[in-house]
Amino acid sequence: MAPSSRFLAAKMLDHLPIKEAKIIVELGPGTGVFTEKIIQKMGANTQLIVVELNDTFYHALTAKKYPKNVHLKHDSAEKIGEFIQECGFEKADLIISSLPLAIFPSELRKSVLHASKEHLSDNGQFVQFQYSLQSRRALKEMFHSVKLNFTALNFPPAFVYTCKKN
Ligand SMILES: C[S@@+](CC[C@H](N)C(=O)[O-])C[C@H]1O[C@@H](n2cnc3c(N)ncnc32)[C@H](O)[C@@H]1O
């Protein structure tokens, strides 16, 4: 799959309080298209935890020499709580996910969404893009509010979900 476009990056990130966030978690960075935009927007005291399972993507990200407040984790997204604790925090203010939820086994999808909600601060937001509406129900079942957005300016076109815990 091609890396996401700048238009999708804007739909994912432009409405979020990235500068004010203390802890941001990015799930599934791939080549780092969103990671770089988050780093540009975040404040000096923001901690960014980036979780990538794939060996090739992870090693390519480690070569990018990100700032010290960016913490790369070579592991699976459902362990989000452990990674936040390793940084000395309990909850994330923002979770920005590119995970392919629609092709995950349902147990993995549930466990990632459950762990994300559990480790999101009360006013936190979980943002997720998908190429289909298949995961809409799972997101609506997990989060209190789910707002849907769309961009055709990506290959493939993508839906963006912005979910709130409360
Ligand atoms: C659709 S790609 C998105 C890449 C990039 N964020 C973009 O928008 O171009 C999904 C990414 O999720 C990663 N991924 C898949 N399963 C994962 C898991 N369980 N934990 C962490 N990352 C995972 C893949 O390796 C891949 O980098």
C-alpha cells in the first residue's frame, strides 16, 4: 500500500490539539508520514510513542534520528498501556492509528481498541483511518462518540474516524 497522502495526513491531524498534548501514541507509522507531521506540530514537552510491528519499517524509522522525546517501540499495538507506563505516564491524550483494523482477527481488533480506550485520558481522542466502513461498528461500540470524515485525495480514498472516550 502506498504511504498516506498529505491530504489524508491533514484530515487525521489538523483538528487535533497536538501542541498541547503531553503524551501522544502513534500506532502503525509505516514509513513515518504522520510521524514527521506530528513531530513538527508537537510541543517541546510532548512525548510521542510510536509503535510499529513490522521489522523493515521499524528499522527504517530508527535510522531517521528523531528527537529524544520520540520513543520507538518495536512491538504490537495492544501493548499500548505498557509503553505509556514505560514513559512514566498512565494515559495518552491522543492516539493516532493507521492500523489495518479491517483485516485484523476480531480478537486482536477488540484488544487493540479496548487497550486504546483504557489508556486514553478522559478528554482524549482516538483517531483512525481506514479504507472502508467495515470497522465503523466496532469503533461505535467502543467509544462514546465517533465522528466520520472522508478524503478522496488519497490512494485508496480513506475514511477518518475521530473517537472520544466520553
Ligand atoms: C496502512 S499502513 C499505514 C502506514 C502509515 N501510517 C501511512 O499512513 O502511510 C499500517 C501500518 O500498521 C502496521 N501494523 C500492522 N499491525 C500492527 C500491530 N499489531 N502493531 C503495530 N503496528 C502494526 C503495519 O506494519 C503498517 O506499518
